[in-house]
Amino acid sequence: MSKILVAYNGSDAGQEAITTAARLARATNAEVGVISVVPLVPMRGGETVNPWDDHSVHQEQLAEARMLLEARGIQPELIQKTGHPAELIEAVAESGGYDTIVVGRPSMGRGLARLLRGSVGWHIVEHARATVIVTP
């Protein structure tokens, strides 16, 4: 394990992913990157950024992730992208040479919407070429 990419969204599961990545990085002396993806939502005629989940929200999440990791002695690379989260996380992991991806356990509390569209975490588990760790 030499490079760890953490998918972070500010949730409790995301914070658990940060904690797990920090433990792994300290044990293996791995580099850590944190990615936060501004998701696109379907709109008539295309896709757009949700005004309640926009770039500023994700910048705040990345700042929080930096603080959490720096408190554990880790200087992370921060990555913000806009698009489809699972695909972008997988692509960044591959292009950036990340051999491990850490994601928080997908919430089961969103009912039918989650069932119909799936979760980012499970998509990454199924499609990423890196080792994927899903936090408890």
C-alpha cells in the first residue's frame, strides 16, 4: 500500500473513512489523497450542479478532511471534481496511481431511491481496479 484515496462527503461514514485511511497511512507510510465530487443532477436538456450541494459545500468538506488528517500528522492531497462520483473516484484512483480506495459504508436509510440508483461505494467496490476498503 503506497497511495490511499479517500472518498469524502462529510458524513459520519466519510469521517470513519478518514480515520481508517489515517491508520493505514501511518502503518504503511502511504501517501493520502482525499476526493470530494460535486455531483451532477439530471435537468431538462442536460445535467447541472445542485445548488444545495455545490462547489462551496465540497470545498468545506475537503477543508474538514484536511483538518482531520493533519491532526493525525498526515498532509493529504485534496482533489475536487464535478461529475458522476463513482466513475470520477475510480478514474482519479487509476490515473493518480492510488492502489487503495477507502469509502464509508453506504447508508441504507435512503430507501427506494438508493435501491434504484445504487450507491457510490458499492459501484466503486464492483468496478475499481484498486483495492477497496469499505469502513464499518
